[in-house]
Amino acid sequence: MNTTDAQDLGLLLRCALEPRRRPATDAEYRRVVDRLRREAAFAEAFDGLCDGLGLLPLAADDYGVVLGVRDDSPFAMRLNDFRVGMKQDDRMVYGLVLLATAAWCWPRAAELDAFGEGVRRVSVVELTDYLSDLAGRLAEQATRDADADHPELRQAWRAVQRMAPTKATADGRRTATTLAGMVKYALEQLADRGLLRPDGDEVFRTTRAFRTQVRELAANEAFALVRRALGLEGD
């Protein structure tokens, strides 16, 4: 490997870590993605570079490179990276919000591979209602089926059921500690990381990177329980 190869590997990793960069509008990004797809030795070197950093190449195509992250990676998101000073219930609720967002956008597993179907849209109001309904379904499921009583999900849906869906402040803004306020914050965080894009007043649309990440999540136990509660199992 020569200096040019090393520089191109670094450039490719840098582009992949900047979610708003796209090969379609960035000639240098397009060039190194083409190398990745054409040259086996270059692709092998990139896999090795990512492995050493705790990163997982999930996809590479005309939309760019999507990376996953191992828990031990210095690039892994920590709780304080998401929101500082969260209580345990807050962490559980935000986790359920993220699972519910994935299930809302792609209710059928087959849709995760159907890239031609276009983006999905999600609003704060719709997702808040969806999450309230999901909490009720998870509660019913836990009563019917002991195997479905996942301890962390139980803490999450109980916390959701205790929360006020929404409440305005004196100046008309939504209170951040309500369920709708937490949903809005979570969607904004996903947008900041290139997984969603703002598309109007408290409305967002999905990106291909988010679809890819959710596809990798599909085997997760908690996500499977959410899908089961929503009647989506085996769909």
C-alpha cells in the first residue's frame, strides 16, 4: 500500500463519518467509493481500518458508506452524548422511542430491503400517539405472555404510561419533560446524526442510512418484542 492508498482510505473514512456528505454532490467521495466497490485490495484495507477502530461497514453504494459501531469503539455513542443528566426512566423511554420510530417507519421486515420504495415520514404528533398505543400493547402482552415481559421494556412502557402526552408552557412551547417533548428531542438527535432529515414543522423523513441501521437491528430482542406487540411478527 502506498501513500495515495492510505490517503484515500482516510478520506473514505472521513466521508463516511460525515453523514451529510453524499457521493452525488462530492466528487472526491464518489471517487473513493468507486475504488471501494471496484478494488478488492482497497476494500479489504478499509475493512481492516474500520475493524481496528471498532467500526462495521454496513453498506457502500451510490448513497455513500454506512458504518455501524461496536460497543467498545471510541466512536460509540455514550448516554451523555445523547442527553446529559438523564434518569434511569428517561433512558428507558428514549430507548423505546427509538424502537418505536423504527417500527413506525418500517412495519414490515421486507421493507427494510426495498430501497426503491422511497423515504418514510414521521411527525412528533403521530409518533407520540403511536408510542402511547405501543405502551398499552406491551402492557397487555406482558400480562398474557410471561416470555414477553422483558425487564427493560417493562420499565420503559410503565414510564411512558406515567407521563403526560403533551403540555404547553406559558409561551406556547411544548414542555420538554412530556412524552411529546422527549419524542421531539429524540427525532432531532437522529436528524443531527444524519439518520433523519427535517421536512416541515416537527416532521422528519428517513434517510437510507437509518434504514440500513434498522435492518441491522432487526434481530434485536427488544425490537422483536415491539414488533410482536404491534402484531407485526413474521410479517
